[in-house]
Amino acid sequence: MQNSYVALDLETTGLRPKYDRILEIGAVRVEDGVETETYTVLIDSGIPIPESVTELTGITQEMAAGGSGLREAVEGFLAFAGTDVLVGHNLLFDYSFMKRNVINLGRDFERRGLDTLAISRACLPKVQGKALDKLAAYFGIEPGRHHRALDDALTASRIYEKLKEQFGEEKPALFEAVPLLFKVKKEGPITNSQKVYLRDLIKYHRIESNVKIEELTMSEASRMIDAILLRYGRITR
């Protein structure tokens, strides 16, 4: 039974790890059921934050602009978590975003984990609604600021502890960490020719953009160039 772990939650600009960015990382270290340390960082993702995400999380473009760079934030999390077991609610979502970004930094990220969503589905089949806030209400847990990374990581860890307390002896296999499986290939950084062409397109078409071009991957740059060409057309001399 897993008693020590790092609970993880991310806020992101969307739902697709290949196309969207991490906005916020929140993590809490739990040792023998006791919360001992936390890690939280807001990230300047380098791309516009959708209005729907701001409405959901409360994270604005201005807030993100004052945050850390992605590399610094991800490396800080790796240093904090080490090789510990991860716990989270719908954990594979957060793991997929984190693994993609870690791989792009040239590092490995193979971990074991426990998903409180899967455990709650197995242990609480009659409870309506297995979302994080619904389970927090069911267990009488104060959720803090829902859809902020650290508060949601704390909530996930407390839900795990409640589930373990009530069902650990009855269903011990559910509380043993398993390998987290998500395949991802490293993406190359934007090329110099892409940087030049993209900047030329933005300047030529007088496009207002706060995208950090130098932080794009090659595929992200290609998609951005294609989108500009489709909407505005090519540069004509």
C-alpha cells in the first residue's frame, strides 16, 4: 500500500499535450500520510491563454507573464519529485503533459502512479459524480481554489488518504502504484529558418502576437506558419 508519494496537478491551456501548454504546476509531498512539502509555480507559456481557460482557472495573461519559464518550472518539479510515486486525479492527463515537456528537455520520465479517479470509481460505484470537487464534497474536504494546481494537488492527496483509510484493507491492490504509460517522441526546437520566416510573416501582416517564437517546437512553428498563411496569405514583394 502506497503511503508516501507526490501528488501532482497541472493547469494547462487546453486538453491536448501535443498542442497545448502547461500554465501551472502544483505538487505536494506526502510521507506516511503527512503532507510535508509543496511545490507550486505559475508558467509563462509563451502563447495566448484562451478566455475559457481564464474563466475556469482565474489565470490571466498578465499573471502568466510574470511566471517562470517552462524549462525552469519543469526542472524545478523534477528536482522536487525525484523518482517518487505520483498520485493525481485523472493522473494520466497530468502525466502526459509533464512527460512530453520532460522528454523535450532531453530527459527521461518513467514513473509509477495512483489515480484517485480510477480508485474512486472502483470503491464508490454508487456515488454520483467522481470529479475532484464532487469527491471533495463527498468526503468533507475543503477544496480551496478549485482549478488551481496546488489546491487541486492537495485535494487529490486528501481524497487518496480518505479512500485508503476506508478501502485500503478491503481492496489493497487498488493502492499499489502501477507504471504510467504514455508514449511520446522528443520534438525538435524551432529552426532558424522558421524563426526568420515567422517573424517576417508577423511583421508583414502586422499581426499582434505575444507568442515567444524562440520557445516553439518545430511542429508548433509549422502549425503557426500554416495558420498565418491560411488566414493572411503569403508575403508578396
